[in-house]
Amino acid sequence: MSEPPPRPSARRPWWQWGALALLAWGLWTLLDQPTRRRADDGRPEAALESEPGGGEVPAAVAHVQGQVLVEVPRTPVVPEPVVVVLDEGSGDEDEGEGEDEGETDWVGEGEGETDWADEGDGAATDWGGEDEGTGDPAWIDDDEPMPEPSPVDLRPPPVGSCQVIAWQSGTQVSDPTPCAADGAFDVPLHPGAHGRTAFEILVPGHLRAVLEVDVPESGSGRLPPVALGQAETLSGSVVDGRGEPLEDIVVEAMPRPNLHEPEPWRATSGPDGAFAFHTLPPGPITLRARAPGHATSVLEAIAPQTELLVTLQALVDMRGRVVGSPEAVARARVRIEGSGVWPVREEAVRPDGSFVLPGIPDGIYALEAVVEAHEPGEVELASIPLENVTPELAITLALVPAHRVPVEVRDPEGDPVDGARVVLSNSSVGLLPRIALTDDWGMVEIGPVVPGPYVIRADAEGLLPSPPVALTVDGDEMVTQVLVLARPGRISGRVVDEDGRPVASARVELSADHLFTLGEGEVRARFAQASLRAAGSLGVTTGPVPEVPLDGEEAADTGSSVLTDADGGYAFGGLAPGVYRLEASHGHYARSDEVELRLGAGGARAGVELVLRTGHRLTGRVLDGNERPVEGALVRFDDGRRVLTDERGVFDGGVRRGRQQLLASAPGLAPRSLEVWVRDDPVDVEIQLARARARLSGRIEGGNGEPLPNARITLRTLDGLSPTRIEWTDERGLYRFEDLPAGPVELEVDHPDHGPTVQRVELRDEDADEVVDLELAQGWSIEIEVRLAGTREPLAGARVEGGGHGTHTDAEGLALLRNLVDERVRVEVSAEGYGRRTLWVEHDGADRQARRVELSEGGSLSGRVTDYRGEAVPGVEVSVRGPDGDALGLARTDASGQWSLDGIPAGDVVVSVDPPLAREDELRGDRVDTDVLRGRETRGVDLRLDRR
């Protein structure tokens, strides 16, 4: 008796086989080029099979036929018991017959697959398994039991569920065609349609198939049959900016990455705005919705997912008027930037002064009008920038005289920097920046801008950006602003193993306590180029949009980590001065020790060696309370790595060494932390997660027993593992939390008209159902009366803070701090141009207490900060403190090194300054003791940063 043929091992879940089969067919058809690839029989692989009788079809109509089957999970067959009679010597025969019977169904499936292969279906040819079973049979182990047959059957789709649509470059070229009961279809294309056509096959609950082929004019052909695997559902609603549902909106979906799908998935919203996709693969999905008169909306999701909200903002024509002389209006342009328009866009003004900015998305914007000089001697004008402008408003922009700011950019040696990007921004609006490039002498005049406060900065290739410098444009002749760019630092080295051999493709991570950005100069350059070439339609950036890395190891080399080269080398450039930490990792080694080093301005640290250590693999399994495996549980490690468990609940943490801290979590289960030591052997752990089914509910009432709606309840678990949750009481004052882990939790309740309260609750077990009612007291209040010392006049607008609350005094100098719950409250009163007072108020049992505070008129300080060469040091902070060390104020030097500070209380003070970060290795700080006189300005408080 011959031994049955071996069956491929079912090593993957059935849905993965379906996805692989469909992916293979999709790639086969997409990559088809009849002039380059041909099938074994000599025909182009994706060409249609011509049908006899095609000439009977009307000359202008092409027909395409095919057949669709879907995967249906097979119900496991329970084998019948086999009786083995040993004394008759037939045990081996019975067992062999049983194996033969077990093979019959599998062979039948194989025959079905052969039929698919005869039709040329690339998706079904290898349906039973991968190519490993058709080549070298050495992988078969005769001693192992035969694996189970494939867990799916191929059947026609349910009647009425299947339809086929033909597309050409996004245009529908056929009506939706239903499939017959056996899955067959015959799609007539629209008259005259022929050429490259994508046939979209849709069966809800199953993966979509798209077959792209060349259809001859008035031809008739047959597509290869397809088998569709199981799919996921993604649904949601489309609304406008007011939350109203939008009907008949086409929502397009594409997997990310999309594997060169020729056509997106499409769904149309119903009367209630609802849409749904039932044929998507699992994983990241990008949704895109368009509608006439609305801005395009793009949303990222992960299938399966429900209750998505796609918002389409209406496009509005923004209208306004520019006021000025006819000659000025004729040269005026309107600049706009905001939530739906970036970078800055410009539109010419009509001769009558009116302007229209068409198709502006709903949002918040800033606008201004600008008249630049095109000939020497022409007057330059601009309007005061308007912020918080919405599209429906009618805007009036009045032109006033404007000025330019001369700027000089130097390198650390004092040489001019040509081509440096200088950005001048309004310090109050923050939008509508002016961007210009320096000439060969490092000079540029940037503007025109109206008088007011501004911030200026500069950057250039190969140099660090300058710190922002505040300046004031006041209409007088502007002093040249000198900006000095520092040279960046660099760290380089290599990664080796414990034997000193270089390790390629190791990941080196760079971190620091201060903010830093690798490649910041390149990003700023691209931003400046986009702003300088802004043209065309509003809200559309001209030029090609660079590709965004989605995944892969190389994509990560744009952030704070890089991969080593073949020699184990790595390098980080463009670094600001500061303290940095480096650490290396690789899948075959344990992580290296962390190396900390200090980098000065323009400094370079080479040869920093990171040693990867030998270690052992840390694996484990996550189970629930009934010791069943938990699929999809998230296991976090203290080095930031995160892994998910498979269908067996198994995870692999890679090679590790020493102490490891694990945190496992899964929906509906309580998270659990585990400490593990990896020493001389591999470690396999088991993490059991208890169910999170506890409930906590109750009622929040006021002091008179009335329910308090809209009270905020914040629940914090005291284990430090579960996230904080927030609920709001309904109109009856009720709240409820579900799916909580057992253990202690803390409730914090806040309400606008009552004082907060905190309550600790113990959830005894995973099935606990606790009810906690809380009563909020209205608390007590402090009325603060602020008067000017000496005159006793009320001081309006003073800031009063205490007990977590803050307010300002009214015209009578009164302010009220409500809903205080502490028995002792620290109250701080301050006002610009006056001193600061602090007092403590004890609760004496009364609902309201009153205090009077007198503030004295303060004085002012001003001065200049220079270095040892007498050059101005811009952008550094000057600190003013009292004799007891209390901070009285901070000021920042402008481009000329000048600083000033108002409202300092009278008395002795200490003024100090630290060197800028980029020069802290070169300069040392300075301090000056001086005094402040009431109502007077103390000038000449100069500070000098000498060399170290």
C-alpha cells in the first residue's frame, strides 16, 4: 500500500493564507508587462482569455467574465474512535486505512486547486501552502503526525452579496454587476471603454480583489477565478464643521502601505452620514473624504475600527477691503496664514481696494496687507496684522507706514554668512512671518512691517540656529541686528561586541535632558523654501510632496537613533552644546551600558565605543485568570521596547541581560508588572492577568442634598499601572466606572460651584461593585481688596492667586477667591508696575473672610549684557532677585544686548546673568548688587560675561 503524499504544514492561521494568496495575485497582475513577462505557455500572464463568439457583442461594448469564490472557515471534524484488534494483527492496517481516509479530503482540495491553476489563477495555485512542499521534500519528518488539512473551504459567495465594478484611472466604466449563484459574473463595460481596466470584486466580510488587465476594444474575455479571504470592518460617520451629517460623500480608503493598489476602496455615506467598509485587510488604513465646497479630510485608522468621525470643513470665500491711497492699493497684496492655509499665501488686491480669498477652510486665521517698494524711493506700507479671524467676517485692513529691519548674520569667527535664512515674526500674533536670505556680505533688510514687538532668528546650513531675539520696531531708524550662529557639535564612534568585533546594523540611540533636533537645519531650509516659493491655489503647497517613511529600519534614521554601518560605525551631527547619553542595541545581543558625555559649542567627540554584551533570550506567555492564552496582550520593557503576544499568548523580548522590568496589559484585564533577572541561561516567564470587571458608581450631591450635574470625577488606580480615567455626572448627579482592576483607587471630584474632594475606595476583588456617594461643600471664600500704598486708591487689574484659583481685581480693587477647601491658604497679589505681596489666610469657620493688601509703586531696572570683547550678547535671561533669594522678575536681552524690567519692589536686589548655552564653555556668568527706587528707573545695570 503506497504512502499518501505529504501535506504542507498548516503553520499559519487560515486568514494569513488567504491574505498571502490574494496579495500574490494582486502583485502578479500589477507587475504584469506583456512585453517583459510571459507565462510558460507563451501568453501574457494578465491578458484576458478571448471567448468565442465575441463578435456577436455590439461593436462599442466589451464584456469581461470571471468567477468568485470565498473562504468559509471549516468546522473541525471530530475523528471517530478506531478499534484496534491486536491479536488479529490488523492494528497497522486499520491505522493505515484511517490515514488514507484522512488524506481523501485533502487530495480533493488539491484537485480543486489544480482546476484553479488550469484557469491561470495565480492566487489559488499555491493555496494549500507555500512552495516549500513542491520542491525539496527533506523538510518532511515521517515520525511526526500528519498536520490537519487547511481550515477553510472555498464556496460561492452568498447570493446577492457579490458585485463587480470596472474602473479606469478612478473613473467608473461599468455599472455594478452582481454575481450569479455560482459566483460567475459577466461585466459589460460602458460603450467605447477599453484599455487598462481594474475590476473591483466586492463581497462583504471578505477581502476585496482588484484584477487589472488590458481590455481590447469591443472584445470579450475571461478573468482568472479568485478566492477571497476573510476581511475586517471599518465604519464611521461624515459630518460638517457644525456636526451635521453629510449624505452622499464618497470616502476612499487605502491600506498603509498600499502595495500599489490601482484603485482605493470606496464607500458612500447615507442620510445619517454613516459609512462602512466590509472588505478591508487588518492594519493601518488611511481614509480620505472629498466633497464640493468642502476641504479634503484625511484620517488615519486601524482596521477593525468603528465610530470613526470624518469632519469636512466648508470652504468659504473670505472677503475684505484694503484702505489706503489709490496708488498704494494698486500695489497691495493680502497675506493669510492659519489653520487651513500654510505656508503663507498672497492674493492681489483689486483696484477698488476689495479682495477675495477663495476656498478658505473653516478655521482661525491671521491676515495683513503689504505694499512693497519695487523702485528705489517708493514708500512701503503695511497693515496691522489681524488675528483670530474667521472666514465669514468682513475684514478691513488699513495701510500705515512700514519699515524694514536690517540684519547681519555672522559665524562664530565673525565672518559674514551668505544665504542664511532670517525669520522675523510678530511676537503677539506668531503667524505671517517674514523670511529672507542674506547676501554675500551676510546682510539683509527684512520687512516691511508696522511698528510693534517682533522676534528675529536666523539659521544656515552647517550652523546651529541663533536663539530668538526680541526687538521693537518703533519707526525710527533701525539699528542693524547682529545674529551670531554657533557651530554644531558631532559625536561619532563604533559599536562592538565583547570581543571587540564591530557589529553592523546595531541601533544607537541618542538622548538628552535638553531639547535637541537632529537635522534641524535641513527642516528649516525646506520650510523657508516652501514659504519663499508660495504660489498657486490657497492652502496648497507647490512642488512635490516628499515621501513620508512609514516603517522599516532605515526610516528610523531620521530621529534620535541611527543604524551602524558595516564597520559598526555611527555618527550624530548638528548637535547643540549639552550633556548627551548614548546606548546601543541589537537583536542578537543584550543592550550596551549607557555612556554619558558633555559636548561643548562646536565640539567633536570621536571614538565613542559602545559594547554590546552577550545575553540570553527572554520569552514568556501571558494568560488570563483561567490560564487561557491572551492574544494581542502588550508587553512593555523598561528600555521602551514593546511586543505583542501571538495566538498562543507567547511573546519574545529578545536577547537581554541583567534586571528587566516587564509590564503586561490587555483589554478587559488588569495590568501586571514583573521583575526578571537574566543571568546565565535563557529565561521564560509566565504572566497571569486577572480580570478587570470591578465596578464603581455613585451620586454626587451639593451641601443641601441636590444632585450636581457636570461634576468631573477623576479615578486614579494606586497601583501605578492602570491609566487615569475621567467621567462626568449626568443630570441626576450619577456617575459609573466599569472594567476596573481590583485594588485601591482614588476618586477626585471637581465642580465649578463647589470645593473639590478626594475619596479613597478599595475594590476588594475583580467582581466588586462598589457604590460611593459624595457630598461637595461649597467651601469658603476670601475677598481681597487691593489698594495703592500711600493714596489708598483702588488698584484695578491686579492678579490675585490662592488655593488653586486665580482672578483679577475689578474697578473697585476687589477680587473674590471662591470654593476654598484648605484650612490655610497662601494668597499672592501682584500688578504690573507695582510690588508683589504674599499673605496667609486661616479659615476661621466663616463662609467668607476679607483682607486688604496695599501695593507700592515699583521701580525699573535697565542695562546691557556684553562679552569680554564688548560685543552684545542677545537672547540671554537676566534674573532679578531680592536679598532673601525670591525671584522678582526675568528679562531677556534684545539683539543689541539691552534689557529692562519694570515693577520691581523698592529695595536692594541682585541682578545676575548666565552665558548662552552655545557659549557656556567660553564665558562665565556675572552678577551685580543694586537697589530699586520707587517710581524711578535705575539705569546702567550692565553685566559682562568674561572668559573662563
